Amino acid sequence: MAETAKKVRKVAIVADRIAWEERELIRSGPEHGLDVEWVNDESLCLGHPDAPSVKDYDALLVRSRSYTRGGLIASLAEASGALVLNTAGAIQACENKAALRTVLRSAGVPVPDFRLVLSRKDFTEALGEMPVPVVLKPVFGGMGKRVTLIRDTDTAQSVYDYVEDLGHAFEQACLVEPYLGGGTSVRCLVVGRELVGAAEFASGGTDWRNNAALGNSSRAVAHDPDVVKIVDGVVDVLGPGIYGVDLFRTPEGFVVNEVNHAPGFRAVASATGADVPTAVVRHVQELLA
């Protein structure tokens, strides 16, 4: 008797667009019994508990680059009974830099010193407590956008004019933190609980920001036991999932700058040789087994 064919499981990559990462995940799916396809995150119309757009899939891999859509989609999809990666709780924590740092710090995971800035008064007090250079960054946002290095106190208030005059509602919520890393950061790619690759990014040219989305240079770094310990601590807080954990190196050791719930991983894969798409697809397959 012919062996019964294994059921192909359907997985939706929920994202605003298809980039290299999404294409590689779609390509890798069939090798592991998964039919992976892109679903535009603007087309789900969630809210009904039996939303057909969710019920059509065995799992949803949420990779919305928006800093508001991911958590909303994951929450409603989970309420409809869908398997969602990452979990709604993890995505919502990652979307809010202030909340993420607070829960990590409470769990003993090292994070940079920071001040929450909701007004010019907050900003002025933060500058009084932290010597320049400092970094001003939005609480909600990613890919290095609107992150500003303030080197001189005499220009700081002019910089804040743009936040105050051009920011809308939650866009005015910012963090002020010390300038750390000296132009470098370490991106750790986590799948499940495993650190599958780590690369150091260095700023280049005239842009001080070290971010793979900005095309900065990168090189593979060894799995430092201190890095692994911090990554394990992050996963203990957020739960197993697919994360980009960004670290700064300080004289006291590494600190967690932020955690990306929908990480780009092309640069880490290129620098380390790690087969990240396969690791992600296998993780999804294991959860569906």
C-alpha cells in the first residue's frame, strides 16, 4: 500500500511588502512540507472571531514592518484561534521601546540607561541628567528612522523643535539615551530559543547609525558566552520566537538596545553563512507538528 502523503500545511507571511527575507521563506517552505505565501497586512479585515482570512492558514508569520500593525494583527488573529508567530505579547513588547526596556530591566537583562521624553520639559531634564553625546529616538519606530545623535547642547533644543512641531500624537514619545557602541552594534538572530547567527554592524560614510537597513558593513562574530546569556534572558522574557536582538558593547558588558519582532536577516545570513530561512521554516514546522 502506498504511503499516505503528508499533509501540506499552509503558512501566511503577513507583511506590508515582499523583500528578500519573505522570498527566501516562501522558497524554503516546500522543502519542509509548508506552503508559504504572502498576505498583505492591509487585506485581513480582522475582528470577526471566525475571520476566513485567518482560518485559511495553519499559521501566521507576522512580519509587518509597521510599528503598530503587527501587534494589532497578532492580537486579533490569536483571538480567532490562529497559531501566530511571534506571539501578540512579544510583538507588542518589541513595538514599544520604553515598555520593552522596562520589562527586560525588571528581569535583570541589561539595557542602556534611558529617559522617557513626552515634552520639552522632559527633554530638558534628560539633558541635565545625561552628558552629550546622547541619542534621541522614537519610542515607536524602526530601521534607524528619526534616530538622532545630539553632540552639542546648544543645538539640542532646535532638534527637539522638529519633534514638537512635526510629530503627531505617539510620534512625539521619545527616548533619550547615552551614545553607546562607538558606531557599532551586534545583531543576534534568534529562532525559537537558538542563536542562529550574530554579526557586528559598523556605520559607514557620513551616517553614524549602525543598522543593516541602512547598508552598513557587517562581519560575523563568535558566539560569546555573555551574548548567549543575554539572548537567553531576552527569550525568557518574550518567549521563544523569531527575533533580531541588537546589542551595544559597553565597558561593563553588552546591553540590549532593542529587539525586532520582524527582523531583516539578509545581512546576518550573508556575514555568517547561517541558513536563516531554513531555521525559521523548520521552527514553524515543529510548532505545527
